[in-house]
Amino acid sequence: MLWVGLLHAPCLDKNGKEVATAITNLDLHDCARVCLTYGIVTLYIVHPSKGQLDFAQRIMDHWLTGFGGQYNPLRKRAFERIDLVRDFGEIKRRTGALMVGTSASRIEGCISWNDARALAQTRDMCLLFGTGWGISPRLFAELDAVIEPIAGKNDFNHLSVRSAVSIAVDRITGR
């Protein structure tokens, strides 16, 4: 099984300071749709702040029990994949999966996309994505692995997290 975790803390800001980033409506919508499309069990939205999790829940309620679900039943199905948690350890406790991080920077000892795909075929895995400027490096030591960066055609490498989730999930589960 494969899960996705969208971390909002501990993440980095543009100056390299560790922060908690804000949950965004677009990240919930787009990442949930990717998860539904590729058969991802759960999209975990991770934030330590009750206020931010309450905000996410209000958005979800609109699509799960409010007018949004009647207006767009497919979006409702996507939002059914989301689970809100306070820290990434909660994902590990619930799933027992390998915790595999992503980074736009090359991390020493990172695994290839082919290695990650092979792991996902034999083990339960949760792919973790950082918002803002990525997962705080202090978290890497707690993960089972970190995958090499998604490489483009030049030296610019700062995808939106929604794009990174789409590309990574396709590389792990796509045909």
C-alpha cells in the first residue's frame, strides 16, 4: 500500500528557518485528486496547529457533507482520501509503513526513483512531501529513506508541492 503525507511542519522557509507553513485549499484539492486517480489509500495532511487543522476540516466539510459534494461528487470522492494528523509520527503509528521523504536538494545516501518504485512494490510506503521550501533537514534522520530530487532540464528546481506529488506518485505507481 502507498500513502502520501503532506507536511506543514517541520518545514523550511525561503531563508532556511524551520517553520510551520499554512495549509492551502489548492494543496488539499489537487493532492487529493492525485491520490484518488492513482489509488493512494490516504492523503495525510500534517500540521501541529489545531487552528490550521480546523481550517482544513472546514474545507473538507464543504466537499464531504456540504453543497460541494452535491455540486461535484468526484471532488467529494477525492476528499474522502484525506486524513488530518498533528505529526508525521501519527502516520507511522497508523500505517507501520516505510517513511520515505522527498527533497528538491540531493541528500547524502538518497535512493533513486527506480529503488523507490521497487520498494513500493514489496513494502508499505508513505511518501512525505514538505511544503514551503521543503522538509526540515533535521527530520531526514527519522525517515527510512529520502528519494533523489525530481530533476528538470536546467538548474531551477522549486516545484509546487502539488506538482511534486503528481510527478512522484506517477513515478512510483504509474504504468
